[in-house]
Amino acid sequence: MPLILITGLPTSGKSTRAAQLYDYLTERIAAESSSSSTPKFRLHLISDQSLSISRSVYDLDPAHTPAHVRSANASEKDARAALYGAVKRVLSPRDIVILDTLNYIKGWRYQLYCEAKNLQTPFGLVQIGCPVARARGVNEARIRRSEQQEQQEEEQKAGNGTTKDEPTTTSTSTTTTTTTTTAAAAAAGAAPKSGDLYPETYQQSHQNWQQKQFEEESTGPDFEDVTLSPTDSQEPYTPRSNWENLVFRYEEPNPMSRWDSPLFIITWDDTPTDTKATFDQIWDEVIVNKPQKLIRANKSTVQRDKDPGGDYLYVLEKETQDIVKRILEQQAEVGEGGTVRLSRSGTKEEGEEMLEVELPGKKVGLPQLQRYRRAFVALNRGGIGLEAVGTLAAGRLRESFVGYLNDAFEKEM
Ligand code: ADP
Ligand code: MG
């Protein structure tokens, strides 16, 4: 069953929505399967966390790469390979997979879309809408929290190491003096209330820190103050440049391209009712209904009839030329990666089933289309005594050429 990708900026609320979608689907699957004892579908939530992928794999700055990691870029590739493998292992006609990771690269989404298509299983994309400043605020809050935790751990460690003869008060103040000079400690609110207990050096350093913080805040990047949920325990993206770079690299989904559609958008501010409405839509469009059926002939040659017909070659030329012309016309409207819809009969009859050509991610030109057309014509003109050339209805020929083009374009992405 379907593969549903969650995408969005780092720390924009993806996992929150993914978990909600997981709960929603669990309930719906249970309701659907209530008559039979075994559930109709199995549900899987795959994420960076479920595969223990650290945020640091996304940091492309080689200066921050730990010694044991092959290279900054390779670590992200390894992470993607792990995610891909995990999806591939479970995705099947009975398994619904929610993939909660950044999914920010167009080519990566395309790869997953193809994976679903190969299994003839539906595909959908959920984008989380969140202002950049708010997403940044989440990362900042996580940085603050993890610094606080580190601080507490350090304090505990230092506290445990206290020698017996020293009075407790002294030891506490000593510990604080050595550790709270870090910005983290002050940020954590660990700074003591009364200055009397603490040596001047501490007060001085705290003041310096406050001053520095003020300067950074007034010149630093814009972020909203966000309160993390009490159960939040995710690590932040550090250093901050890791987060900023991911925002910069983010490739917005384009609902016109087939690997980004159907696209559902959920924003941070969507109420439970809004969210449920979108989930209902996902259920209807992605899980229950097969997406629009594409007519895809996978064979590059056309099945021929027994009786040869005189105007076969003429029809072959005419119909393929017509398709080339229409693709070029429609490409201007739908853009790269879009879907071109063509009449099967060539005359567009009422209620007719349409053929669809899925364009590659880059613009196709006339010379390229003509090359494909000539190759297709050569394959299908027959005549080398392999098979008898048969008459072919224009519709079947058009369908076959569309299938041929789809296969060719797919290899081009
Ligand atoms: P991501 O998976 O994109 O990193 P998370 O889902 O982990 O983001 O969310 C980050 C933090 O923001 C969490 O503490 C979460 O509780 C909070 N959060 C996320 N989405 C919302 C929302 N729609 N409303 C309120 N808080 C949210
Ligand atoms: Mg997450």
C-alpha cells in the first residue's frame, strides 16, 4: 500500500504530524478491518529517529565531521541509503509506509516515487508549512535544552567528585564558579540569584555573557520563541549552520511534478479539525482510491495484427508527429516534470480516457522528441521479416508511443 512522505524544513513539526497521521491511520485501519480478524493493512513509521540517524549527518561542513565518519557528504548518503533500504524492506501491497525525514531533495523524492510505482502502490507527499523563524525557534529551544542538560550532568558529576573535608556550601559554589562561566549555564537559568555567594569573576563573566547575548540577539537571525512539548527529547541540529544550510538546500515540492503529487499541506497552526480533514483526504485519495490510472504500455513495440494494411506507415508517422506537437504545446503550460494529457483517439471524444505523458525534470525540446519518435517509428515499422506488419488502430499506436516516451523520460530524471 501507499508510501507517504513527510517533508518540510528542519524542526518544522514534521514528526509531530507524522505521529498524528500514524495514529489516525491506525484507527482507520482498525475500523476497516473490524469485520475480519486480520487487519487489511500494516502500518510503518520510518524516521531518522527510528533508524538512529543523527542530525550531524546533515552537516556538510567538513570542519565538523568527526574522525570516524567517511566524509561530510558521505554520511548523509549513508543515511539516505539506510532510509531507502528500510522503506524497500517493508513497502508492499499490504503495507503503508510513512517516511518522516527531511525529504528535501527533489531527486530523492523522485527515487522513492519510482520505488512505489515499481510496486504499483500509491504515493503521496505531505508538506509541513511552518514559518522559517518559528522552525528556527524550535531548533534554538532544543539547543537551549540540550545545553541545560549537559550543564546539569556536569554539575552532577562535579558534585559527586566532592572531597569529604570540604563543606558542601563551598563545594557548590566552587562547582558553579567553574561551570557557569559557560553561556549555556546562564541561558539555562542556572545563574544564582544572589551575587554574594559567588566570587566576582562569576558575576563579571555572567554580565559579559548577558551583554554578548544581547548583541547576538539584536544582530543574529530572526527566531520566534517556541515552547517545546514536555515530551520533546529530540537532539537539535548543531552547529546552527547545519540547520541554516538545510533550509538553504530545501527543494520545495512542486505539485505539478508527478513525484511531488498528490501534495497535501498541513501547517503548524492547523487545528485538529483541519488536520483531520487533510488526513481524511489522504485516506480517500492515496489509500483507498488508486490514483488516476495511467495508461502505460511497457512494451516499446506494438502488438501487431495479422493482416498487413497499406496505410499503416502513414498512420504511424501522422500519430507520432501529432503527439510530439501536442507535448511541445502543453509543456509550456505544465512545465518541467508536469503531466501532459493527450487524447487517445487523436480527436478527443466525449468522456474519452486520456493518455498521460509524464515529462522529465528538465525541459524537452523538439530535436529530442523527434529522436524518440524516429526510434519508435523504426522499431514499429516492421518489415524485416520478424513479424507480419499489421493494421493498427490509431488509438493503440498512440497509446504505445506514449508508453515508449514515458519509459524514455523516466530514465532521464
Ligand atoms: P521536526 O520533526 O520537523 O523536527 P517536531 O515534530 O519534532 O519537528 O516538532 C518540534 C517541536 O515543535 C516539538 O516540541 C513539537 O511539540 C512542537 N510542535 C510541532 N508542531 C507543532 C504544532 N503544530 N503546534 C505546536 N507545537 C508543535
Ligand atoms: Mg522529526
